[in-house]
Amino acid sequence: MATSHGPRTSLEAGDARKHGRRSAVIFGVVLACAAIVVPFGLHGLDRDGASASAAPPTAPSVTTSARPQVDGSSDTRAALGSQGDLPPLLASDGTGLRHGLQDGARVRVGDITEGVVRRTPGAGWQVLVRWNGRLQALPTRGRVSLRDASWVAASGLLYTRVPTGKPGRFHVYAWDPQGGSAYTPPTLFADDLGRVCFNDDFTAFGNCRA
């Protein structure tokens, strides 16, 4: 029994030593690979982390319909027509068209002269300018008067409108200063701009040719 058991024990011990050497070699190879791969992996993580922190957050994509959206401005243009060669007619805040002239409103007369709107005793309006050293009223000429619905546009120019009988459609006149001398102020002539369409609250206009 002893002779038969001794060789088997030595063989098993030799196999164990061989297996231990193989395991040690494999473990060494694994450590060497890890020493090579891990730094590159960490470098890649650092680079990816820096890129992610530097990149701004992106908003989720929004799927839009192929059908074009129609906004209020395009609807307004379709209803009123284009502005064409009409001058800018709207007041700076829109209230001037609804409420008419205001006492003390400033008016641009020509390129360098400024006048002021004043109410006359007869419930009318006039434009006063300082001319030849004193305040003088500008005379007006034309088919309309400042008694009609008038307003000062954001540009400082003076306009008057009269209804045509169709809702939203008016004849509009621009008051154009002409003539004058060193002693006599110019005269405001009502220049017919033709038909103009306004929306209900007078915040948009067009030439009525939709």
C-alpha cells in the first residue's frame, strides 16, 4: 500500500507545482495587460468627461409639421394688402390713430422745423411753428381739414383719414408743407395717398390690394 501510494503522491505534487507555475504566469500576464489598458481607459474617461462638461446641454428635437404655420401678421397682410409705397402711417404706440390729435403733440414740418398741435376755439386744430421770431399758425389747403380724423405718426408727420363707406377702408391724406419764405411760414397741403385699409384697432395697415 505504501509503495503504490508514494508515486501517486509525488505525481500529484508535481502536477500541483506545474499548475501553480501556470497560474502565476497567467496572473502576471493579466496584471501586465491591466497595467497597460487601465491608464488608457482612465485617460479616455477623463477626456470624455471633459468633453461632456464643456458641451452645452442640447434641447430635445421638436418635430415640426410640413404644413407651414400661418401667423397673425400674414393673416393681416392677406386681409389688408401690402404696404406697397405707402409711408409709415402708424403712431408710435397706436393710440394716436384711435384717439385723434392731442393738444401739444409735436409735428415735423419739413426737415428741420418742428411745430406743435393746438386746439382752436372752434373745436378744430392748427399747427403752430416759431417762424420769423414768433409763433404762427400754418395755413392748410386741400379737400380735407384737420377737423377730420387726424393723427401724428411715429415719424412726426401729420395725416388725416376719411371713411370711404366700406368697413376698414379710408382715404388717407398726408399734410405736406409747401412754399414759405423768411417771413411767411409754409402752407400744409393735403396730399391724397389713396385708399388705405386699417385693421380694427388701427395697429396695421395696407393698400387694400390683397
